Amino acid sequence: MPRNFKFAGKLKWKGVAIKQPRVLLRAVIGTLLAANLVAAVMAFKPFGGSADDLRREQEALRVQLARLQARAATSKRLVEKVETAGREGDQFLAKYVTDRRTMSSTIQEELNRTAKEAGIKALPATLDLEPIEGSDTVEMMTISAGYEGSYADLTKFVNLLDKSPRFLIIENMQTAPQQGGQSLTVTLKLDTFVRETAGPPS
């Protein structure tokens, strides 16, 4: 049996004679590779896809941007409301809540002034402080005070307290007639608030 052999004839591809089969195989492999590349481009669209795909993607991004802008605007309004509430809260405290370092004299002066304006007699009073849960700077002060006067004068006194700029809250009120029935004794339990402020008292 002979060790070497040769093709007896020549291969032909598209009417062209090919002397070496390797050339034909390379041509076939190249063709298949090109076909695979085309299929991959069509499947994965590495260059952005068709014009319709780009338009759809652009529209989706536009919708997403609008949602993000609306969310940002809502967050901005919320921050503005929180800042406004903080400023108004500080203004309320400064206007209606007494400084802790001057509370005793300030409240006593307010009660004595109101009693004098109403024409009634002020009796001894006691002041008690209680902490408010959740606050480190504001406490509640309870005032137990007695007054003596006519019904009309005591009514005027209560109305003046209700309009006081010191934010006094009448929690309880008890009355008792005096001998002779010309005057009444009233015991009031009042609540107000005091705050701890930094720096020298205003």
C-alpha cells in the first residue's frame, strides 16, 4: 500500500478550480464566521438598536426623569414645611413661654397685675415644675393660687387670665362663699410652660 497519495482531480467551487482544499475550507469558515457575526449583531444590538427602539428608550427615560423631578419637588416642599414649622415653633416659644430663670417673678407679677386690674385680693400661691416627656428644654409649671373678691370681679379676673400673653391654662377652679355672702374665695390650678434658654435672660 503506498504511503503518500494525491487527489486525482481538482476541486471546483462556483466554477473555479481549487488546487488546495485548505483554501476552500478557509473560505467556508470565513463565511460561517461572518454569518455568526451578523446574527450576533441582530440578536444583541450592540449599536443601540433600531430607531424605534431608541425612541422607546428615550420616552422611558423622559418618564423616569419626570417622576424623579416630581419626587424632588415634593421633598423640597416637605423640607420647606419642616423649616417653617421650626421657625414658627421658635417664635411661639419666645412669645408665650416664660424663661426658666425668670419664671417665678414673671408669673407672680402677671398674676398680681391681673388680680389688681380685676379688683380682687391675691392669696398665697405655690409653683411646681414637672418635666415634659420628649423635651429637654421645656417644662410644665403648675400654679396653685387663691383669690378673694366678688363674683363679678372674679369673673373679670378669669377673663383677663384667658387673654394673658403668658399662655396660662386654667386646669381647675373651686369657689367657696365667704361669711356674709358678699364675696367668694376662688382656688385656681393653672398650667403654663417654661423654657431653658442659652445665654443671659432677655
